[in-house]
Amino acid sequence: MTPSPDGGSAPGSGAGADVAADSFSVSHILLATDGSPGAEAAAAHAVALAARTDATLHVLAVVDDRHADSFSTEQMRRRERTRAAMEGEEATATAARRATAAGVHALTAVEEGRPASVIADYAAEVGVDVVVVGTHGRTGLDRFLLGSVAEAVVDAVDAAVLAVPTVEGPDPTPDYRRHLLAVGSDGSADRAADAAVSLAAAYDAEVTALSVVDERFARPSALRTSLESAARESVRAVAVDAAERGVSVDTVVETGVPATRVLDAAEDGVDLVVVGGRGRRGLDAVPLGSVARRVVRRSRVPVLVVRGENRRKS
């Protein structure tokens, strides 16, 4: 996979490949695009994030080989691959022009294969910190439906994934001034908190750390009391760590259905939701948590899913 530079270096080079895995920072961002309105919304966020963090933006379009293989003759399959590749070139070039206009260094590539797998392989090869995908893409049997692979990308990659919903009307200028951190109890919680606080520092943003005690498991009352105490300690720890880094965090503990409470809170003027995605990918992977999955599916604001580990290619 060799990106076409709008100026730049090949995968695996640059500062991003040397950053320690135990601290969340952004040096390389990967935008997956198919040129659809959903991908355009994602591009706006990818470019804005790259500009804010001084990161290199990689723009990747994937020609889904399953679509071409559905045609009956080899000539038709070649024609379909050529058409799809041309659309991919156009989509990546459009996003790269947007990045250049914002002063962001961009690399482009068009690959063929299964979208989620290609995106994951590219991200691993480059050492990407954040993958940006739209949650709705083109429709039709001959189109790469970006939304259908968004969750698969979250499951497949080690990097954090920024899932961006499609917006009505002109793309707003992304400005993450109010962050909602969903504080969980699994192994991804610390890294998600680190990401939320790091981005809040970059954006001078407000952060609310929300921990929800699942009402389905909060009986009897003694157990509920214990769970609420643990939740308060979790959000307090986030606030203490953030204060040491100059970021103020409001803490909230609620009881209810976690995903529902997070989605409700996200409606209150929040610009970015940060959730933990659990485990790492591969044979020993832990699937995307049910709370994170539901939030990604239903949120009307961008959701950053952060795994408990982010292993870079050395």
C-alpha cells in the first residue's frame, strides 16, 4: 500500500510510528472515504482534527471486490473495477484538496478488497492513531456502503475510531468544545479517559465524565450502593488526573441503562462522545462492547471509540 503524496512519506515513517502506546496522541489520521455525503461529513472532521493536532492525514478509498465479482463476465468485472477505482481516485482527491486548503499534509491511496480489512491493514501499516469513518455512505448494490462497515472498522482496528454521523445541510465546522466521556469499568476506560482529556486540552474543551450504574445489575440495594461508590471513584479519578493536566472535568453518576443514558446526555449540547471499545483485535480480541456499539449506531454527534490497547507497527 503506497500512498500517493500530495506531498509526504510512505507508511510507517514519521513521528507517529515512534509515539509510546501508553499515551494518547495524534500524529497520523486515516480517513476512509467513498465520496458520499456521509464520507464528506467525516472528511470535515478528519481535516479539522488533523489541523488541530498537526497530524498527517491519510485518505483511503476501498474498491469492494465483491461488487465487481457479482458481474457475469470478466469484461464486465474489469469495467466495474475501473469505474469504481476512478470514483475512488476522485473521492480521495477531493478530500486531499480540502485538507491542503486547511494547511494539512495529505496522502491518498485507493485499494481493492474487503473495506474493513483493507482499512485495518492500512492503519496497522502506517501506525495510525485515529481512523475516521462516516456512519452512512452510498447505497445501491454497486456502491461501497460506508455505514455498513463502520462498526466492522471499529472491531477490526487497534487505533481509535471516530465515527461521524451524516448531518443535514452544509457541513458544520467541527469544534469539539464539549466532550462527554462515558466512564466504563473495562480495560479501555483508562485509555478512553486519556483520549478525552488529551483532546480537551487541545481544544480547550469542557469535559463531563459520566458513569452509569446499570440498573439491571444494581439489585439488591447493597450491591447498588457498592456499584455507585465504585462509579463515583472512577469519575473522581478521571477528574483528578485531568486537573493535573490543566483540564476541568464535571463528574456525573447515574443509574439506568448505560447506552440510553449516554445517548441522552449527548443530546445536551455535546460535540464529541468518547467511549471505550474494550480489548485488542486479532485472535484474542474482545468484541466492541455493547454500550459502545449502541452509542455508535444511534448517536447524532461524533463518537470516538478508544480501545484498551493501541499497538503500533515498529
